[in-house]
Amino acid sequence: MRECGRSMVEMLGVLAIIGVLSVGAIAGYSKAMLKYKLNKHAEQMNTVINAVARYVHGFSTEFRNQNLTSYFIKLGEIPVEMIRESNTDYIYDIFGNKWRVFYLYNNNGDTMNLTASNSFLTKNSTQNLEICRNLIVTAKENSANIYSVSTLSGYQTEEEQKGILYGDNRCKAGRVCLKNMTLEQIYDICTKHIGTQSAEFKIMWSMK
């Protein structure tokens, strides 16, 4: 009499093939989802960057050293999905990173800053590296309206200076110019500073 069932070895082989296909499908889905989020992230940040650029000279000195995020929300300049009604001191990108717009006054004069709070740069991961790259590419597209982009806090050391990319109006000899950055150089900047405890991502506009 002929048996119609399959052997244990055959069943294990089928299960192994299903497992491999499942892993491939999950990896493909994860990659596609990250790409979608990065595209949405670029769209969100481009909107915010352009909004700050439009209003950078519209705030008087009475707003010095104040968080202006809630004002930009009230102006209707922030994408709805970036707003959390429970906390309008910050806006949130699609990855959950917190950002704030701040009017800073110090010895260097008046500046408006778009800064990541508890920066994603402090944790080294493939996703955070891609977020950093995405932000610099987006800022590069707006380099004519930006003073600088930095991936480290403070300007104290020569090493930190390498993390500062200057906009078109500040692009001169001895400085790294945002508009000239290649994709390879952008990855190098992000890779160099990601995972550093003091790292932050800051976009700055001069208010002069």
C-alpha cells in the first residue's frame, strides 16, 4: 500500500522555506516603511524650515530667549500631524523626535534656532543616521535662507567646527558650505557625530 503523507524532513524543509520568505517579506516591508517615513519627514521639516525663514525677522526683541514654537502653531505654519495639543512647547516629527523654535540672544547676537530636544543623534542606529542625512539634505535645499546647520552643541573645538555647515550668505573660505555638501560628505558628518552624548541637531537663522 502506497503512503500519501510527507516525511518529517520534507515538512521541516517546507517550514524552513516559509521562514526564509517571511523574513524577506518583513525586511522588505521595514525598508519600504522607513523610506515612506523619511519622505514624510523631509516634507514635514521642509515646511517648518520655510516657515521659520519667512518669519525670522518678524519677531521683536521682546521675544528674546523665548520658545516660539506655540506662536508658529498659532500662525498655522506647522503641519497638523506634528502638533500635540497636550504640549505646544514642542512639535513632533514622524519619528517622534521633539523640536522647538527658540529666539536666542547671547554674545553672538540674535538668532532663531530650530533644535531637536534630547537629540536623536545621541543614540547610534541606522534609522537615526538616515534621519540625520535626511535633515541635512532638506536643509541643503534651503541653504539660501539658513545661517548654519550644526550636529554638535557649541563651537569650542576644531572637531566641533567640522560639524557646522554654513548657509549661502555665510559660505566663505575656511568654512564648510551646506550647498556644496555631497551625499558622501553628509553621511560622513552624521556618522562622525552620531552616538555622541553632547550631540544635537540645530538649524540656525540670523535675525540681523
